[in-house]
Amino acid sequence: MKKDQILTLQEVAEMLNVSPETVLNLLSQKEIKGKRIGNQWRFMRGNIEEWFAKQEKPNVEKIAHENVVSRFFSFINSDFIQMDLHGDNRFEILANMVQFAKKNGVCTKTSWLYEMLNKREELISTGIGNGIAFLHPRKIYPEKISFSGVLLGISREEINFRALDNCPVNLFFLILMKSEQQHLFTLSYLSQLFRDESQKDRIMSAKTKKAILELLTLKIK
């Protein structure tokens, strides 16, 4: 019978229209039942259908949203925020963000990282506009990165960064990921966060790192 069909983690995710991470989150919260076989999870279709039938769509979306936020915050913490980034030009900003990455152990290969970031800026600026830049190498180099991380440097001075809108930049996110999937996820998350053009000014006005982290929390719509 169809209800007796055994599903994989990916199949359950597709069935519920959420990410596999959300399915694991539902498991940890004992919302759904599953059985671990080796290093794989298996689920009974009937159990999943029964659980889903009892849920309201907003509740499922809330769980999915919480998972997205949790995933982003696995890459950033208060130590990864520099509230007084200094630099008179883009070269000094890059150099100081590279040193910040080294200080936090995300990437210790400073000369390599500076070269990669500088080459990326020479190709096209990562200043996306509205005073924000998403610094990152052109490609993913997992062997060069200690662990995936997002670092934020806040410059109180307006930096000419050759941004796409020709406006100066104050917020510099350094995105260093060990996989393409993580990289695309982070860019998508931050892009959604800064659709609200006033978000940058709120972060600039924040007095503590805790307040900044709260402002980096993507709100459900």
C-alpha cells in the first residue's frame, strides 16, 4: 500500500516542500517519526501524510523559515563582527578584512585570500549598492578555508569601493564558504535581508554586536 511506502530524507523534503535540514529539524523536535538505518533516515509515507494533514500551512512555513535563519547563524556570531573597520581605500579594507578572517581562524592563508579578493574586485566590484559589499573569491576553495563563515566589517567612513551604484560603502560582508551550495544560500539570504533599503542604516546605528545580530535575522513575511 502507498501508506506503507518507505521514503528517504530527500523524498520527505520534496513531499513537504521544505529543505532536508528542515526535515531533520522536525525530527529533532519530535514532530515527525523516522528511523535511522546506518547513516541514513527512512520514513513511512503514512506517518508523514498523517502529520502533514494536521498542520496549517503557515506552521510549516514557520518551521522552514526558522531553519533558514538557523542555517545562516551557523556561519556568523558576535566574534565575526567588527564594528570599527578602518581603511582609507578598498585595498586597505580588503587587507583588514583578511586579517579579521585570520584572527577568527576562518582562513589563515592571508596572502592567498587577499590576492583572490583583489582579483574579484578587479573583475567587477562586489559592492552591490546602497552601501553594502559582499566580498568573496570568484570560486570556492574548500581546501583553503578552515570552516565556513561570514564576517562583517562596519566602516564609519564612507569607502569608495567602485560599487555598482557608484555610491560609497560602509558594510562589508566577507563570505568564505566550503561549498557552492553554502555560498549561494548565503548570498540569497543576505540579498533578501537587504531588500529593505533601510536595513543598512539600522545596522549602522546599532550600538552592540547583539543588536546587529538581531538585525541580521531574516523576518518571515
